Amino acid sequence: MSSADFTYEPVGATREDLTACPPGFHALHVRTRIGEGEQVFRRAAEMVLTWEMHRALGVGIDAGADRAAPGVDVTVTLAGLVRAPCRIVWTVTEPRRAGWAYGTLEGHPECGEEAFVVDRTGDGTVWLTVAAFSRPRSWYARAGGPATRALQHAYARRCGTVLRKLSGENT
């Protein structure tokens, strides 16, 4: 995939290492326990791969496909005011790991990459990891400074809370 349309480099860095953070970017890494077992993993993976987790968060999702796939354009809308165009840079669907990452495109208030990955560990515990590297691109993201990063962390924690409710053991 060409990185010509993306607003950052290196495109796809989170694929091999969810803790990747190139120089000049801020790292985000939030891991939340979702539940236990194969059924919880399958439900959680489906909710992440089909945008349902994001929609349940209350963010607008305008995606070029029903499921995450490399090359699919996605625009996230926050509070009806902030539009954040992105493109899926990688996906993974394995027996114990599923998810994707998108990278920012022109018009996004930040530049960087964000991944949403569900995994099931050897003891059967299901986790959601939200990992990103980013830096402000718009004037208002720069003006927000540390508050912008705090909102990103709160959003990542909320992803875990919502996904646990959507796919947890008692659903």
C-alpha cells in the first residue's frame, strides 16, 4: 500500500509492535480485560472488525465497507463537529487475535496511527488493546496540548468499557 495519502510515516508501524512510537509522536497504549473464553473473544472481535464498538461509543463512523480491510477509508465524526478521515492500513484475523489499525489522512486533526486489537491469551483471558502514536496537526489539536492527549486516553479506556459490555461473559 502506498503511503502517499497518509499524513505521517512510518505507515503500518503498529502491525508488528503495538508499542511502536516514532520520534516526535506521543504514544498511547491502553489494555483492558474484556472477559474469558472463546465466545467472548469471537463476539469482541466481531464488534471491533465491524465498527460496532465504535458506534456503541457514540462516534459517527462512515466506512467504505462493512468490515475493516486494508485500504478501506473511514471517517470518524466526534460530536458532529470534528471529522477525522482515516484509512485502514492493516488487519489481523487469527484464531486468538483480531483487529486493525488506521492511519490519518488529510483533514484529520492529528497525524499518526491507531490500532484496536482483541487477543485471547493462553489462559483464555480476552483483552482489548488500543495503541497509537500521534501528534497534533490542526491548530485546535495543538492548542489542546496535554488535554488532547488526556482525551485520547479516556477514549481508549472507554473503548474497553464499551467492548466489555457488548461482548462480556454475561451478554
